[in-house]
Amino acid sequence: MKKINVNTTTNNYNIIINNSFDLLQEHLIELGLSNKKICIITDDNVSELYLEEVYSIISKISDKVSYIIIPHGEVNKNLDTINNIYNKLLDNKFDRDSVLVALGGGVTGDMVGFACATYMRGIKFIQIPTTLLSQVDSSIGGKTGVDYKGYKNVIGAFYQPMLVYINTMTLQTLPKREFNAGMGEVIKHGLIADKNYFDFINTNINKINTLDNEVIQNLIAKSCIIKSEVVSQDEKEKGIRAILNFGHTVGHAVEKLLDFKLLHGECVAVGMIAAAYLSHITMQINIDELEEIKQCIKGFDLPTKIDKLDYVTIFNDLFYDKKTINDTLNFIILDGIGNCEIRSDLHKQDILSAIKYIL
Ligand SMILES: NC(=O)c1ccc[n+]([C@@H]2O[C@H](COP(=O)([O-])OP(=O)(O)OC[C@H]3O[C@@H](n4cnc5c(N)ncnc54)[C@H](O)[C@@H]3O)[C@@H](O)[C@H]2O)c1
Ligand SMILES: [Zn+2]
């Protein structure tokens, strides 16, 4: 078991990483949730796998436990699903003292978090993330929300949970492609913040791919620490939090231009290679380091190149990214593995070369 304390301006909470749900009950009791009205919200995939167990554990501390099953997938991350949740909460007289539990991936977590942030101006919120991406990324940092009119996450709020409980065994049922996509964000954490962590990932590729419990717990813990440290310094994304967008400038463009046919983490992988190449031509990493980064990404079957797109289209799309401020392109590039910097002075030619490198 590992416990990580996250301190934010609005809340102070723990992330528990364990290889079962066994410690969930005691943590809920510790938070004073005995006998509260609690609703578990999960999607129709995760409900088949984990709802029964989580429901039975929570029922031991309260006889007012209910659940809502929402349809899975990004297409359902919208205000219709949120309305559904609001309706059920109202029908069941949920009040400000009630608790919602998000059981599932980032789609469920982001929506339940948003419902909690807005219902009665804020009710208690617990995250039980079940995808690698949600365990190392989306459940940390307090960003919640839904997609609207084709724009991702444009309606939302910053809202922190009371607890994040991670059962690493849930990764056993996660499709491998989803797991690998989560590894895109994990590799990013090593690259931007910690060379030793990147080396740890690189030397443990096999153990990570076979879900070795000790290695996986260490990995999730380290990623949670890196993400929460960055976020704690900049909760509302005014400065340093931007480094978490390493690989995302090109990644987002590719994701959108390929009509979301690739998973987010897969696009981030390609985007990180473009950003690493850019770091190489600006002489901030050497060719061996660039190769090492590529090998690590390949170790998780993530793409290092894409086809079907041309470099001008990708370049033009970079300026539509919501992180572009006053038409200045902010690029996060590496300054050695484990360090990065935000740059707005890169030459167009270098950016174009970096895009060509992934085609
Ligand atoms: N809030 C943030 O800071 C933040 C950060 C990154 C991403 N996100 C958001 O996260 C979302 C993506 O999250 P995701 O990748 O977890 O996707 P997801 O929630 O759609 O889960 C992926 C798929 O796996 C299934 N699933 C979940 N857990 C499973 C398990 N243990 N076994 C088998 N199947 C399982 C789900 O039903 C779904 O079909 C996006 O909407 C993105 O915008 C948010
Ligand atoms: Zn991402």
C-alpha cells in the first residue's frame, strides 16, 4: 500500500494505492462517511467488473448506498449525462452532505467531478479510477468537466476529491491498448520531471507490460507525486502546470486531425517524439537521448510516426490549440531528460522539421 498526500488551496486529501479494495472501507470511515447518503456512479463496462464489490464494501458503512450506471465512452461525456445524474440525485433527495463516488476511467471521473462541483454548489466526491490514465493523470489535479458542441472539456470546473482510491488490480481487465495509452502520460512525467523515473520506466518495460504489482504500484505512486507536485504549484493553470502539456501541442493537433481515431495517449506519444526532436535540434538533448525516448515509447507499442497527414496542416492546427495565447505558440521542450522549459521563441523552420520527423 502507498499513501500520497496532496495539498491544494481548497483541499487536502490522500491518494491510496493498493492491490485490492480491502482498505477502501477504513478510508471512507476515516473521512467520516459512515451512514452518509452515497451514490456510486460508474459506466456500463466498469459496472460489470467492479460495481458489485465496491457496492458491497460501501454498504458496510452505510445503508443509504445507491448507484447510477452511465453509458461509457467520450461520446457520452456531455451535459445530457450530467442532467441524468442531477435528476437521479434530486429524485433521491441528495443534499449537500451526500457523497458521490466515481468508479471508472477519466470520462466517468471528469463527469462525476463536475456533477459534484455544481450540484448544490458542491458535494463530497471520491475517485476510484480504474484506467491507467485516470490513475496517473485525470483523477489528480481537480479538473472536471464535459465536452460541448464538439469541443473537449470546454464546460467544467476545478474541484478536488476527498480521496482517490486506486486498486491496481483493476488494470488486469483494462484492454492493453488503453493501458499503453496511459503509459504515454507516464513516460511524459519522467521526461519532464525526473530522469531517474524515466530510467526506471525504461529498465522495467517488461515488468510494466506484465503488470508486476510492485513495479506498477511504484510507477503509479511516482506519477501521482509528479503530477500533484506540479498541480499544487499552479492549481488554476496560470504557469508551471503547462509543462504537463509536453507532447500535447502536436499531440492535440494530430488527435483532432485524425478525427479522434487514435487514443489520446497515442497522440501524445507521437507529439512527445516531435517535441523531443525539437529539443534535439535546439541542442538540448543529444541523439542518444532522442533514441532512448523513442525506444521507451516503442516499448509500450505506442506510435512513433503517423501517416495520412501533411506537415502544413498539422502546423496550422497548432495555432488552434486552446493553450495558444495571442497567437504565440508556447512549446514545451526538454532540457535534458527529466527537465523541461516553456518556450515561445522557437523558429518556424525547426517546428516544421519536428513535425516532418513524425510523418
Ligand atoms: N481531468 C483531467 O485532468 C484529465 C486529464 C487527462 C484526461 N482527462 C479525460 O479523461 C478521459 C479519458 O479517460 P480514460 O482514458 O480513462 O477513458 P475512459 O473513461 O473512456 O475509459 C476507457 C475505456 O475503458 C473502460 N474501462 C475503464 N476501466 C476499465 C477496467 N478496469 N477494465 C476494463 N475496462 C475498463 C471504460 O468503460 C472505457 O470504455 C478523457 O475524457 C479526457 O478528457 C482528464
Ligand atoms: Zn494528456
